[in-house]
Amino acid sequence: MDREATFRFYRRLGELMNIGGMPETATAFEAEFDRFERERMRFSPAVRALLWLAARTRRRGKDAWYPGRPNPAYPGGYTLDQIGPAPVRQ
């Protein structure tokens, strides 16, 4: 993927969302992203559930996460509890 095009896309997205202080260069953007991840991202049961869903999808193909027949009562036909793993309890 073209690094500069990706940077410009996310910079423009930030501008459209009225996010101030966006880095001026791709290198500065990467440094800010790395700093943000290092300071704020932590592993949690929710992350484990998302990783499980991503792995299952990769193993079974792109449409593997669909739970079967859609439920017409919901927009898009599915509820969150139908498309994700069982809740993780602590």
C-alpha cells in the first residue's frame, strides 16, 4: 500500500472530523500512532473476542462470521450476540 496515500487519507479524514493537531508528515503520523498505542492500548477480554472472530473468519473464508439466517427484526438482519463469540466473563 502506498504509505503517502494512506497518510493523506487519514489526515483528510481527521480534518473532516475536526480533529486538530494532526501531524504534518507521514513519519510524524506514524510516531504519534506508535506513541498512542504504547500509552493507551491494553489487552482485554474484548480484544480476545475480536481476535477469535478474526481468526475464525480467516480460517473459514470471508463470510464465515455470518451466523446463518438473518433476523428481519434488526437492521442488517443480525444482532451483535449473533455475530460474535459468547461474552467473556471475568
